[in-house]
Amino acid sequence: MSHVKTVFVAIMLNLSLNAQGLPEDSNQPIKIESDSAESNQLTGLTEYTGNVVIRQGSMAINADKVTIYYAEGKVNRILSLGKPANFRHQPQSDESMVIADGETIDYLLTDDTISLQKSASLSRNGTLVTGDIIFYDIKNGTWKANGNNRGTKKRIQLVIPASNQEDPEQPEREEAN
């Protein structure tokens, strides 16, 4: 088997064991497309450039450049760059798609987190948060956002759609007649 095919198979196996999303996602094949790829076994890095698309089940990454990092023979980090780069996945079949964008998306598979930087946005269950940096914990479905202290856009923005404004934990009040 050629060196490129060996690297490709290793990426497929490692990503399939570590990628999160729908429970059946990890059983789906991983497809990687790009204009070019370069692997370096000494550094443990594989770089894909030019309209990179990575898909496995409901998970998809689209970027201009993707670098895949290995530790102990497994993929442990996927660094995606773009204007913007995109990350999408569906946590469960009864949940809506999570859509994340940023010029830099740093996906740490071992921690099951992504860090979005520069023009970052995260949309989940109809709620949209934007800022300079957003940290998203995939497993727990939590996020933390920061604005930047440069330029005019210094604060985060959060948009909650009207249909989500009621707290589902609070019982509805009966109107008095």
C-alpha cells in the first residue's frame, strides 16, 4: 500500500473512533477531499489544502486548509483555517444541527471541544452567539464566548429566537378569569 493510502486509512480509522455526533456517526466512513495533501511522519502532521471537505455521518468540516495532528498513533487535533471555516454536527437524532464558523477552528478530539476564533459564530437549537472567541464543549453542549479588545466589535452578541424565550423548566401560569 502506498504511503499516501496508508496515511489516509489511518486518518479514517482514527477519526471514526474519535469523532462525535450522532451515535451512528462513528460507524460511518470518513471522506476527505481537497485539492492537495502532504503528510510528514516525522512531525506527525498531515496538511490538506484547497477547498477541504471532511465528512463522517452528520459531522462535516469545510475549510481552506486543515492540519491533522497525531499523538500516540491517533488523531487528537484538527486545525481548520478559512474565511470562514465551518464545523457542523448533529449531537442526537432529536436535536438540531450545531453550526460553528470561524477563521480558525481548533477541534480537540481528546477533549471533545472546539475553539472558534476570529469572526466566530455558534448556532445551536436556534440560538446564535457571535464573538471573537467561542469555546464549545461538544459532549456537554456548553459554550463560553469572549469579545475582542481591538477595533469596534468588542462585545459578544447572543440572539435567542422568540420560540426559545420561555424557560422549559418553568410551569405555565394559568390566567385568572
